[in-house]
Amino acid sequence: MEESNSKTKIIIGVVVLLLVVGGGVVYFFLGNRPLVSPLPSGNSVKVMFVTPSPEPLEPTSTPSASISPTRKPTAKPTAKPTSAATATPGATNTPTPTSATTPTPTNTPTPTP
């Protein structure tokens, strides 16, 4: 069990050493190159804030807001009474059957001896 632990530690140490050496070699050969930047070099980016200048307040010859005349409400015509048939008081309204129905026979099992 101790051999596998020591082998694992040795393998991890070698990998870390290779990464450090590889990073040093890459930095040595590419360290003098400038990094690629998304911004252009120099003072080519300028931010300008422009505020509107206030205009002198002078009355205009024509009104800017037009006033529309208000409408007067008109009376809607009401329903006119018509002479239509109405129910007479005292008449009874009882339903009468239109056809007679009979129950349908059902099949009942007969007992067998």
C-alpha cells in the first residue's frame, strides 16, 4: 500500500515539474512579444459627452397644443312599447306526454338444475 502512495506522489511531482519547466520555456521565447489586446493601441478611443445647449424661451405665434371642442352627449332613443302577445293570467301550463314508453325487457339468467 505504501508503494502505491509513493509512486503516486512521484508521478504528481514529475507532472508539476514538467508544467513549471514548460511554462518557463514558453515565457522565455514568447515573453518579449506584446499581448494581443482587444483595444487599439494609443489614444484612438475617445469618449465624448455632449450635452444639449439650452434654447432661449420665446413665445411662439401659434399655439403648440390644439384644443379640440368637446362633444355634447346626445340622448339615445329609448325602446318604444309594441303591442305583442302576452300570456293571459289564469291559464295553466301543464305538460302533456306526447308518446308512451314501455320498459325494455332484460335478459335474466335462468337457473339450471
